[in-house]
Amino acid sequence: MSFSPVSPVTGGPQTGLTSPTYTLASDVAPNSLGRQFAVTALGGTQTNVRVSSAADPFTITGFRPQVLKTVSTPNPVTGVISQQPKNVWKVILRKGVIPLAGQAPQLMQATLLMEIPAGADTADAVNVRAGLSLLFGAAWAQSAGLGDTAISGIL
């Protein structure tokens, strides 16, 4: 798996954070199908942001499918693949957040789930890459807007 963020990671623009960067250290993933990194240091202006700890995690983990699926056999009459299996890739961000002053951190979790039809990795790799390029480019471009939406509740 090539999920291996280069530390420090430059964070997406967010209201109230100036030039955020995150120094990562390899961590132990929840299972052998994942690769996990913990935030050990912050850069830029991120007042009151906390790095990862046992009780207050700040981690990012990439997971691969348990078993990589292959393309299904087309129907011999119609030539159509009726049920194409998908390989599911996942990236999970975990961050401790305080729900009320004086309370212990609670876990916030954000999950990116990629369901890629088996076979598309070889038959149409360029379009798999183009779709992911748009996804991550839009997420980067809309980072502050998504953060503002999460805070204000206004889409």
C-alpha cells in the first residue's frame, strides 16, 4: 500500500489556522491491513490544537481491502457483468475534541471510503486517478468551506 504521507503534511486552509502543518510519526494501525500515523507536532498558527496522545488521539490511518477482488465474468449470452465486485479502500482520521469546557476529549472521526470496481485499476486506471484527483482537489479547495460548514451547520 502506498499510503505514506510525507511529514510534515501541509494542512488544507481553515478559518482560524494559519499555514497549518502536521508532523507525523509511524503508529500501530488497528489491524494489519492498515498503516497509521500520529500527529506529534504542529506548525503554523494553531492555537489550542492538541497533538496525539493516548486519551486524545490525532491520527490518520489508511486501510486496504482484506482480499483484493478481481473482475467478474461477463454473462455468456449478454456479455454484461451484472454484479461487479468493488475493492474498498478507506482513510480514517481520528481526532479528540472537547464537547464542553472541562470535559474529557471525545472522538471525532472522518472517513473517506473509496469503492473502486474490480478491474478498473487495470482497464481504466487513468479515470480512477482522474476521479480521485478531482475528489482530493475539491476537498483541498473547499477545506475552509467544509470546516466552516461543520462549525456553522450551514451548507
